[in-house]
Amino acid sequence: MRYAHERKAFGKEIGKFQLVQQKIARMVQSYEMARLLYLRAGWMKNMGARNTRETSLAKWFATDASFDAARMLSRCTRYGYSDEYDVERYLRNSKGAVIYEGTSDIHQLMQAGYALGYREMPPCAVSYRLMIQVWQEE
Ligand SMILES: Cc1cc2nc3c(=O)[nH]c(=O)nc-3n(C[C@H](O)[C@H](O)[C@H](O)COP(=O)(O)OP(=O)(O)OC[C@H]3O[C@@H](n4cnc5c(N)ncnc54)[C@H](O)[C@@H]3O)c2cc1C
């Protein structure tokens, strides 16, 4: 955000250009979606509910989104190529998370498996209905 305000091209800050705004809007959208997904997964885990499906979805989405954001940033400026700046590090670091703890490929297979009914969550001690009830009481 700071760079978008500070950097000027053709007489105006680059944040005023629609394509830069589009990238920022996509990052905001992905950040909020990832946040909701991981908060749901964490909440379910805290409640003692099975959360493999939700955690997988959150991990897949958040790590792909962070890599996409880093890629957008690195494409935007020469600083994205130089290892003297953080932008290049974001790109390398975010790529790691896409690979470990289940690659995005594996999480896609899991999500398709759940959606198609090939993969099922085993019964759990805490039901979804009970969780909602506790949540409403809070
Ligand atoms: C930064 C970083 C930190 C890591 N930290 C650890 C760690 O602490 N502990 C640890 O044990 N490992 C760690 N790893 C290793 C990581 O878990 C593996 O790299 C990852 O599981 C992928 O395995 P692979 O590299 O052997 O890829 P491969 O198995 O060679 O896979 C190559 C490609 O094929 C796809 N693929 C493979 N099998 C299937 C399949 N059955 N179905 C569909 N697609 C498939 C993969 O998604 C991938 O795109 C780390 C990796 C990185 C990058």
C-alpha cells in the first residue's frame, strides 16, 4: 500500500491506476477469505470437532492466495527480482507453504473427494449441531 502511494509514474501515484487497484482488490479479497476459512478451521478444532475438510480448504486457499499475492507484487516492480528487498523473499517463502503440509494438488484431490462423496469424515464426538448451539449461547 505504501509503495502504491509513494511510487509515481506518468505524474501520478501508481495506486491511481486501475490495474494496480485490481491487484490490490484481489489481495484484499483473498486475505479476507483466507482469514475466514482459517478462523473456521481453528474454531472447529477448539470445539473438538473434526476439521480435516475445513483445514485442508483453508490451507490450500490461504497458501495459494499468498503465493499469488507475492507473484503479483514481484511482477509489479524490479524490487521483486532483487534479493536485497523483502518482495523477493515473500515470493520464495510463500512458495514453500504451497508445497509442505500437503501440496495444493493433494488438497484439491481431498476437496474433490469430499464433494463427490468418495472421501468421508469419520463420525465425531462433537456434532456440528452442538457446536452451533454452544456458539449461539456465547
Ligand atoms: C520449505 C519446505 C519445507 C518442508 N518441510 C518439511 C518438513 O518439515 N518435514 C517433512 O517431512 N517434509 C517437509 N517438506 C517436504 C514436503 O512435505 C514435500 O516436498 C511435499 O510433500 C511434496 O513432496 P515431493 O517434494 O516429494 O513432491 P513429489 O511427491 O515428487 O510430487 C511432485 C508433484 O506431484 C504431485 N503428486 C505427488 N503425488 C501425488 C498424488 N498421489 N496425487 C496427486 N498428485 C501428486 C505433487 O502434488 C507435486 O505437485 C518441506 C518442503 C518444503 C518446500
